[in-house]
Amino acid sequence: MQGQAQQQAYDRGITIFSPDGRLYQVEYAREAVKRGTASIGVRTADGVVLAADKRSRSPLMEPSSVEKLHKADEHVGIASAGHVADARQLIDFARQRAQVNRLRYGEAIGIESLTKEVTDHIQQYTQVGGARPFGVALIVGGIENGEPRLFETDPSGTPYEWKALSVGANRADIRDYLEENYTEDADLEGGIGLALSALAEANEEGLEPEGVGLATIDVESERYTEHSADEIESYLTEHDVLASDDEDAE
């Protein structure tokens, strides 16, 4: 009983390390991320692709109200997995930091600098009592000095740079697919195909255009572009991952 009581004390104490060096509340926040639907980022030679599973829980829900992809600045996009409310807070913070940089220095913020500002903010919530860690992981992608960059934020406040990654549900399976099929010389169209095909790995019945979010930031324009349902449907058809209508026909 005494050991169980000690375990519970470490669970409640956000800023207290357990004897084996763990912060349980941060680990629980990572579990919250795993419960969120998947988001994927792919870096190509021509730009960055962000894709997200944004299936609604009910046919009565407006698909546009499911927020998974966000524009942080003209050249930066963010995809999230985990608690949506936590993601909104971090994305608002990222937008503010991007605008402060433009006003202060007269130039667009670097993707790495923006990611580290966000993760510094996240890290503070692992070190101060009276608040819980953010239960969300973000994929931050964009163009920096003409080069595509792709980063992940972790609930611990640690940034990671990736060539391609997935956060949220079925991360391991999607990552295995990305590792097997990713090529560094792929163009933006190839990156879109890889992201959608990887997302389909977690959806055996295929993907619906309204249940997928897709955004790109290309090197040429350095602008965030979110694709429409019609464009997404054409991509899904091209890569043979569009959900079948057989059930509806029955």
C-alpha cells in the first residue's frame, strides 16, 4: 500500500520526478496525443506537405469545424494531434510570435526558431506547479531561406526535425510505411501521394475527401495553401485510396 501511495504522489506532482527519473504527467500527455486522429508531415525538395485525418464523429457535424490544419504565417503550416483546445492555444501563441518577429525585424520568422519558441513555452508547463502539460503534439512545416523544414513538438517541450513523420493514432504503423516509401528526391506531388497513402494505412476502408485535411507550402511561392475537398478527391482517386461507395449502393 505504501508503494502505491508513493506512485500516486508522483502522478499528482507535475514537477516531481519519480525515483526512476520520469515525469508521469508528461507521459500521460503523450498518451493523450496517441488518442488523437493521425496527422502526417512530409518534406520534399519542392516543399512541405501536411495531411490529417479529420473524420467527424457524426454525420450531423460540419466537416469544416474539425480543426487539424492551421496557417501560422504565410510560409508556415501546423498540423496537430491530441487535445484540440490545447492545440488552439499553442497555435495562437505561434501566430503571435510570427507576427512579433515581422514587426520587430521586418522579416518572416524561421521555422526552427518558431518551433523552439513554441517548445520553450510548452516546457514551462512541465516545470511549474498548478498547471498541466499540453496534451498535444504539433507538426510545424514551412520554408526557411528557400529550404523546406519540418519539425515536431513533444509534450515534454522537445523539438525534433524530420524528413517525414506522423503524430497521433497508429503512429508506429504510419511511420513504418513512411520509412519504407519515403524518397528525398520526391517532388511536391510525390509528397502528397505519400502522405495520403500513409494516412490510408490507418483507414482500411479508404479515405473520404471530407474526412481528410491537406495543405502544402511550396518553395517557389513560400505560401501556405489548404486544398479543397474537390482537389483532395482527385488526389485520392489518383493514388487509389478513395473510399468505395459499395456500402452506400447497398
